[in-house]
Amino acid sequence: MSESTERDQSGWAVADLSPEERKQELPELSDKTPIIRYIRLSTLFLYLSNRAFIPSLECLQRLDDFEGRLFFPMPAKIHEFVGSLFGRFRGFLAGRPVRVPPLPPGVSLEMLDAINGMKPWAKELARRRAIWCWNLFESESNAMWQLYGGKGVAIKSTIGDLKKALASFECARRLIVPVRYGAPSGPEVSAADANFDPQNKATWPCWFMRPYLFKLPAYRYEQEIRFVFGIHPKLAEEASGVLVELDGKTLIREVSVSDSIPRDEARLIIDLWLKVKRDELPKLVYPLNHQDIWDERLRPLRGIPFTAEDDPAELFPDLTDYR
């Protein structure tokens, strides 16, 4: 029996974790941070045609009722400011259609009133954000394979490679952020309330009016890294997101194939990917008729799906003001 193993009063041998093993800290994000995404084969071919579809927050909410929802109480000073803000934009928010999602367990009546009051605003925010969901890569996840890549592939990249892949695309506002699982803690909320100054965005806490940063603790196994963009709400309404041009060969460092795909077929997929990577095959071309549809959507927006600021700007915390 090792020195770290003890016996409790009932005679059980208890081998606890060491202090070093008990730490579960995420590494600091950098260009070298490895990331992974579990996708269908069709999505792999889309990336190899130098295109990627980035869904709007509104689209993600249609897939998950708890996605991007404010499920934690708002401290008094911030709640007062939100009330005055919504009052100034009452005309804009009035009559905005909203869908009533189920609520997490344990929601108080007070919190329910606050959530209901923010639904029109949250609806408009969801149409102004596109979110590309990746995961921190430490090792491949069986759960993520089952949920997202059961008959597909996992593509591995880094934050730096993703930035390079999108380097030619015009985007004034973008944010890279790890998802927080669960509500802010009591001391954190109290400190934010004490320091909050509506006129000084440097005092606004990171979670203030940014519900897309948070997910329920049940999703913690995902270790999700989000790439967030400001987009025209019209695109969220018409297309549920944006189609962007990128360098697929720069984006993808490595491809792993699901175990549910027969080995010979998996080998063909890997061989195809490697030949595309080495320019040994003709370039995959995104279908022209679908590109024409996107060009038509983007024409009124001067060809750029991303926005320089939100409209109305005061109503939504800007991505570049993130603290």
C-alpha cells in the first residue's frame, strides 16, 4: 500500500488524488493551443472546398433549448442598468417574437421574471452572433465521437492554424473564448456589482449580457472553445448563419476516422485527405449554384457578412470590449 493510501473507519482502503492530480485547470489559450472538431464527412469535404458554415447563436438555440440562455441571477446594480437600457430601447424590442424554452431546475420566480424580461433582447443578440464551436484537444473523447462524429471524422487543428485559415476574410470583430460551465460564483457576482460602472466598459464583467459564454455544468466534458463573430441579423434570419471562405488545408492538421466506418473505407478517406493536402488531386470546388445563392444574400451587405458594430450599438456589449 502506497503512502497516499489510507484506511477509513470501515476498513476501506482509500487512495485519494494528490494535490497536483486534483487540479483541473485549463491551459492558457495561445496560437499553439490544440483544438478538435467532430464532424460529418460532408463537412470535411466542405472545408476542403475552402468553405465553412458558421451557425448563428439563434441556430444553435434551435438545437439546444439551454444554449445561450441567461440562467443566473443578475446583481442589483447591473439589473437596474439593464432595466434602464431596455426602457430606452422599448420601441425596438416591443413585439419581438420569442420562443419560450424549458428552464433549468431550481429557477426562482424572481429569476423567471428576469429571464422573461430579457427574452426579446436575447432573441436579437442571437441573430447578431455567429459561433463556431471547437473543443480543447487533450485526447479524443468517446462521448464526443458518439454525439457528433459517429460515422464521420475528427479534424485536429490549433487556434493559430484557424486564424491563418481565416486570414483573408474581412472581420472587424471576433472573440476566442473558452466556455464557462455553470453560473458565476457568489463572490464574483458581488465584486462585479460593487465595481460596475455603466459608463466604463472596463468594469463590465465578462459574463455581463454575454450568455453565449456559458453552458450548464452537464456539458463540462466538452471543454468547448468558441470562436464568436458579429454578423448581420438578416443572415441569421435567411440562412441561419454565414458561409465563409477559408484555407481548408491550413485549417486541418490531422484527420481521424470514426471506428464505426469500415477500415478499408477509413483508409480511403485518409488517403483522399492526404492527396488533397499534397495537391495531388484537383481542388474541390464549392458548387457554383450554391455560391450564387450566397453572393445574392451578401450583395446588399457589400459582400461582407460580418458587422463593424451592432445596430443599435448601445443595446449589445461589443465583442471588442470583452474583459
